[in-house]
Amino acid sequence: MGKKRAICILSGGMDSTFNVVLDFKDARVMDISGVEAVDAITKKYLEKGKTIKIRHLSSECKSIMLNAGQFCTYEEDDPKYKIAYDY
């Protein structure tokens, strides 16, 4: 799923709920554009006054997020994978 499509799907319920959970159990954030997409949607939810919880991201992914990192949970079954960088 591309970055723009993911943001369109996620932003559809922006006005209808107060608590938002982004669960990546069956998905991976593969590269920097994915990290930026999660950061962008997190920022939009925060601007709308939503409570956000992000689950099942790798520890590397959590550590490089600018906006979303503080909303990530740390769970036993978090995946272990690396983010692709464009050097």
C-alpha cells in the first residue's frame, strides 16, 4: 500500500473517533517514506485533538520517528526488522 493511499484510508475516520490505535501487526514500515507517512498521520490526529496509540513497530522504526515515537507502545511481540535508508 502506498503512502498516499494509507493516509487517505487512515484519515477517513479523523472526525468520528477520539481514541486512535494504529496497529502494524500484519504490516511493516519498510523505508523512510513509510516513517514519514506515520509521522504525518500522527501529526494530523494530534491537531484534531485525538488520543493516539501506535502498536507493533520495530524498535528502529520507533526510534527514528519525529512525531509518532512517543505514542508507540513496547510489547513482547513487536517485530524485529530494519528500515531501508537511501544514502
